[in-house]
Amino acid sequence: MQSKPDGEFSPRQFIEEAVRQINRTVGAGEKVVCALSGGLDSTVVAFLLDRAIGERLVAIFVDHGMLRKGEAAEVTALCSNRLRGRFISLDARERFLKVLRGVTDPEQKRKIIGAEFIRLFKEKALSMGDIGYLAQGTICSDVVESGAGPGGAAIKAHHNVGGLPAELGFKLIEPLRELYKDKVRLVGEELGLSEAILRRQPFPGPGLAVRIIGEITAAKLTILQEADAIFCEEVATAGLSEKLWQYFAVLTGVRAVGIKDGRRHYGEVVALRAVTSTDALTAGWAQLPGALLEKVSQRITAEIPAVSRVVYDITSKPPGTIEWE
Ligand code: XMP
């Protein structure tokens, strides 16, 4: 299922072809389980499947605790409404923290999160019976960066690419594998997804786990979620959300001296990252207004006791990557 070159892409035709393809693949009595992250890609996949096979879809959302502040609740509200009885939400926050205890290597974090995800899915899906397929929101840039594309060298192990179906026991459906994000957005629009989902920033499967340098703990997750929420709020207030590809906070693992309430304070360093891009393969650091950065810095250091300092990342991709890990 090849998308046409830029300018010729028809989301309607893509949907019709994807629906036909899903129906050709999935037998009449078979069910498909969809790994729903609440991001654009997996939501588009869920709604494509909803259109293709209706009641035979089961969408499972795993809250691994590495999501942005308030996002799990948002996803649950949104999907339980549109997908009704076919949407299952699993609270696995404790379980993920446990398997990630002591892990500091980013690729290890990805692998552990990917494996735990699959284990949970398998447990849940097997308990439901009749499920033959797993549908995922893998898109073209995931495939390219995992080195799974032709002649590719692995940059990062995207947990949703390659190697999983065999251990899962499910056959894999990836309707968006040949599309880049801009096309996925057009397909989502055509499927009538809400603006909130269409505008949601790309978010890595391992989530905040790759935005906390070093070991992940519940306390660090809370600090990062709070800092990230302040940054997102201020970017939205400044009316800049639409102009940016991704913007987020990173807990750098570095500590620095600051002054709080007139006293020396040795606290966490938060980095802000904002980039412009069209496909995530290359990206430019966003030249955000100084006043916005200053406001964010003031709010983060004032509202989050553990943070002493805020820095802004001015590295483009390449040579950097969008995420820090
Ligand atoms: P990088 O950091 O490689 O990111 O420039 C490119 C795009 O991919 C996202 N990303 C991931 N997505 N699993 C994912 O599903 C991952 O492990 C992962 N790592 C990075 C990143 O947010 C950006 O949009």
C-alpha cells in the first residue's frame, strides 16, 4: 500500500484501500487487538480498524506511567467514548516502575518497556480469546530509524518495529507503515478525529522514560511531568503549538546550585527542547522568544521545589536527535 508522492495523496483513497486490505487479511471470525497509546498514529489505526471490522476490534491502552501529565485520563475519556465497549484501559504504572528499577541505559529502557508492553498485551489478549492479529501505529520514520528499511542503519530501537510478531503469537497489521506523520494527520482528519488528537505532538512509545536521563523513579516522573506541563501550557498560551513539531522537558540527571528563598539550593537541571520538522528525520531547534523561555524558566524553578535550573537545547538534528536518549 504505497502512498502517492506529495500533492497527490488522497486520504480518502488511502482509507478505502486500507479498509479493503484489512478485510482481505483478517478472517471473518477473527478479532484484532490494537495497541492504543492515545497518540495520533495508534488512534488512526484504531479508527481504521473500527471502520473495517467494527465489533471485532479490541483496543487496549496501557498506562505505563511514562505519559505526560493528565494524558492517561484524556486518552481514556476520548476512546471510551468513541470506541465504547471495545476499549480497555490497563493501569500498569507500578509494574513498569518495577521492571525499570536500576536501569539507566536508554536502549535497555526501550527494550524493557517494549517487552513488558508485549507481555501485558499478551496476557490481556489471550484472556479474551479468538484474537489473531495485533495492529500497531508504526509509521515510516519508525521503520527508517530502526534500520528496518532498505539499507538502513539502526539509530534507535523503536520498540514498535520488527521482531515482535513471532514472540507474540499474533500476526501483525501495520496500516501506516509507509506513511509519514503529515499524511497520517490527513488520514486522521478524514476519519473525523478530534482536533485534540490531530494536534497531539508525536510522542515516543517509551514516553518519559527516554526523557529522564538515568534511572526512572516515581519522584522523577512527577518532577518531569510538572515541568513539561508548564512548558506546554506556556507554548500554547504564546500561540506557538502549531508551529512546532515537538516541544517537551527533559530531566537531565545533572544537578546544579541555585538560590531558593535566599538559600543555597542544589537541585535538578531541566532542559527544554523544542524543534521544527516535517518528518522527524531532520529537525531544527526552535528559536522560541526569549520572553517565553524566561517565563517558563521562572515558573518551573518557582513551582517545582526540586528544580534549581532550566536550560534550553539549541541542537538541531543532525547532529543531535530530537529526544535526548
Ligand atoms: P529521534 O530522537 O530519533 O526521534 O530524533 C525521532 C522521532 O521518533 C520519536 N521517538 C520514538 N518513538 N519509540 C517511538 O515510538 C521510540 O523509542 C522513540 N524514540 C524517539 C521521537 O519522539 C521523534 O518524534
